[in-house]
Amino acid sequence: MTHNPTTNGAHPSLEHRLLELFDAMWDDFVDPREAHWDTDGWWLPVGSTTGGSAHFGEGPFNEQMLRDLRNQCRHLAATNEFAINGHENRISYIVGPGHSYRAAICKGQNASEDEALAVQNWLDRFARENRWHERQQEIVRRIDRDGEAFLRFFLDRHGMTHVRFIEPDQIITPAQFANDRSASFGIQTDADDVETVLGYWVDGELVDAADVQHRRANVDFNVKRGLPLYTPVRKNLRRAEKLLRNMSIVAEVQSAIALIRKHRGATRGGVEQFVAGGADATSTNSLTGRTRHFSQYGPGTILDAPAGLEYDFPTRGLDAASFVAVLQAELRAIAARLVMPEFMFTSDASNANYASTMVSEGPALKMFERLQASLIEQDRAVMRRVIDQAVAAGQLPANCCEVIKVQIIPPSLQVRDQLRQAQVDRIAYENGVLSPQTWSQHLGLDYDQEQKNLAIHGRGSP
């Protein structure tokens, strides 16, 4: 007769012990790749010479290294609370509620308001159909997380442009071009000029460069692919996460053990008998067969220890403050990489002063203004493309590309006195320097919509 361990309860007990063993092994697991991650850069694989396009420190050596680096930073962006906070804050300041796009007549051009209105309506439709404000946020997230964002453009039969993202992992060099440096990292360039992009290898298919916009970050112009924002501080993020976890676990264990009784000279059996005799309640685990004893100590309990018995309270030695200083030092290093005040990265407002941070000469403001300017320049290229394709499809007048420009207004970053700003705008308006449309944008209002609202209000007034 074959023995069936599930019939006598031995199997669940064995399974429980195996699970405990595996849990212990996982806690002690050390990833051998951490030796590569915890240095200031990547180790160069011996004999790896293909696919390189940059010197050490400027970019990854090959596509596999870039993929591994991107996966590390994606993991941080998905699981590390500090990394997530940094990403979200950068999106909030760079994009905010979204940039405003306004079609305006170019200086010195003789164009009608109807032409500007037609372009404005087309841009509004583009933004609505592509959910552009949400897509703006994702663009910033992708650039920070992956070091780059690929936008592919599609044209429908009505002349409307549609935008879709290409995943960085889809941009890879086909095997037959592995030794062709002009096709490295999935980007086909001129053989003599790496900045002249001819196309992108998307899943093995060469897509014309005119149909793709590639936004890179943290590398030079002559480096084909971008680097994630947290590349130089990913080790700091991992250490901060581990330090916080260890601090919490130590505090949890120390606070969970109320006291330790030390039985001087007692045998194991005597200790067990003493514990069982003083227990208020007991509980037996049906899987392991272990019996746990519980004793309740009310407020103000006085313990009387017999001879040879001592009480030790481990929580009195708990000093988490000493570890907090180390954690703050790690987080401060990461915030320095982001050129952000510590409170913006850690959400610790105890030593924060927003008003003194977001002033005209503050380093954080200067950095956010640079990032906004870069985003505006790339967005303007997209909007210009949208207008050109609408003109080609006959949806807009042929000359609107020359007489109409797109003004892009990002959300304000500076801390301003609203009353003083309104006075400055009024003086500029009265002297013919500021238009009512731009004044409305400063107030966060849609000028055309407000004019319609005023007209409705006028008709309804007594």
C-alpha cells in the first residue's frame, strides 16, 4: 500500500516548514548583479565592442546594457516611493494642469482673424482627440523614467494627426545590421553624421524619421539614446528603501517584544513549566504543533521576580533617530541630482520654505524653466507638423503656416503677489504692450470663452 502523506496531516506541516525555509532564503538572497549596480557606472563586458556610440559615462555601451539600465529605473519608478514622488513632482511643475496653445497672427503679417480662428479650432481638436494634456504628462514621465520618449505620427483621411507612443524596447537593431555602426541602438543615421537620423528600426521595420519624434534626455547630441533620470542615483534610492525597511523592521520587532525574562540557572523544562503556569491563555498551531502562551499586563502592572529571574525591556534601547540622519543624507543626495529642494523630493515640510524656493533666482525655478522651455520647443514642432498636414489635406488655408504662429504658455512657476501682478498687467495693457488675450492667459482663462460668457451675461442683464 502506498503511503499518502496528505492523510495523516504530515504534508501540511512539511509544506509549512518548506515555506518558512524559502522565506528565510529569500530574505538572505543577494543579487550578484548588485556588484555592477553599486559602482559609479557600468562595468564594460570583456570583449564587447559592438554597438557602442559613446565614451564611458556619456551613455550605455550597447543595447543590452541600455535595456538593463532602463529596467532598473522602471522598477524604481514602479516600486520605490521616493522615486515615484520625484517623478510626480517633476510632472506637476513642468506640465501642471497643461500648457495653453494659442494661434496668433505673426508680427507684420496681413492675415484675418478667421484664419487664426481656423488654426485655433484645429489645434483644439488635435488636443482633444489625442488627449494631449494627459499625453504631455506621460511624455515627461517617460523621458524621466526611460531617458527618452518616442512619438509616432499617423495621418487619417481627414488630415488629422494622431500620436502614439513607441516603447523603447521596440527600437532595436536587426541582427543583420549588428556590425553597422550607423544602425546601432535601433536608430539608422547618416554614416558620417550621427545627428542626421534617417529612420528608426521598430520591431524590425525601418520607419522614416519624419514620422517619429525622438525626445532624449541626459546625454549629448552625438549619443543616440537617452539615459534615465535616476541613472547616477539608483543605488542611493535602493539604499534609502532598504534602510527605511530595516529601520521599520527593527522598530517593529523591538516594540512587539514587551519584555524578556532571564532565568538564571534554570533548565529548559523549568522555564517552559514557569511560562505555562503564568499564562493567561494558550494557543496551539495545528500545523506545527507549537503551543504559544499569552500573558496580559494591565497599566501600572508591578512585576515581582523570584530569585534568579530578571526582566529586560528591549524597547528602551530603541533609537531610530540615529538612522533617520543617514536616511536624510541619502535622500538629500538624490534631491541634489534632481536640482530640487529636499522637501519637494521627500515631502518633509518641516524645513521647507516654498516662497523662498520658487523665486526668480532660485535654482529649482531655473531648472523647471529650462525643462519647460525644452518641452515647449518640442511641442511646437508637433503643433507645426499638425498644421502642415492639415494644410496639405486642404483643411486649413495654404498660407497659414507663414502668417500664423503658435504661442505656448506653460503654468507659472514663480510665487507671485496676485494683486501686484494684476496691476502690472493693467499698466501694460493700457500702454498697448499687453493684449487682452495674453492677459486672460495670465489669469488662467480662455479669452474666447470669456467673451462668449460676457455676451450671454449682457443679454441676461436687466
